[in-house]
Amino acid sequence: MELSRADGHPYQALAADIVGKIESGELQEGDQIESVRTLSKAYGVTNATAQKAVKQLTQDGYAKTVPGLGIFVTGRSERAPADEASNPIDEIHQQLDALQATVSGLAQRLERLESVSPEKS
């Protein structure tokens, strides 16, 4: 799918298209959104543009990135009202949540590796 130049910046047009799919019910809470690489190919944009669109979706509360698993549609309660400006404190909280999820995932992977690897004497 090609993005219309009338939609503003390409990342905004991509994010708006995904929001439209969420609002129409085509994508529902818990559904996985395509990867950045798949989005960039499908929409004919760079990976950086697709990544920026995903960042916009997460900032607006439409999606949540789970490190190692993917990008998922969030529930309505997690979305900011359309007229509410993005709050820097909320962005920091989202980044902290993502970091905590990453650290937790890494700790689990380390535990699995340590349980499989023989102890060195």
C-alpha cells in the first residue's frame, strides 16, 4: 500500500492508517501489528519511517511494544484522548516499562542459559 502525500509526513500517514484499522475493528486489542520491517515493505517506506510510526502509535496508546515478541494493539483505556498533547512524563514511564520488560526478558534468558550450561569448576 502506498501512502498519500496529502496525509502529511509518511510516518503520520502510516500511523493514521493503522489507527483507522484499530478504530474500524479490523485490528483489535491484543492483535499483533506487523513488524517494522514488514510495515516498511508493505507501505513502501524506510524502516526508520515505520519505526517512527510505531513510536507514535505507542505514544498515543494504540500499541505496545513487547521486546522480543512484537507490537500489539492496546485497549481503549490505555489511549490518550485525541486532543491531549503527549506528556513527557508519560513518555518516560513508557520507556521505563519497556526497559523493565527488556530486563525481565534478559533475566529469564540468563536463567535458562545457566540451567542448561554445565557449571565450570
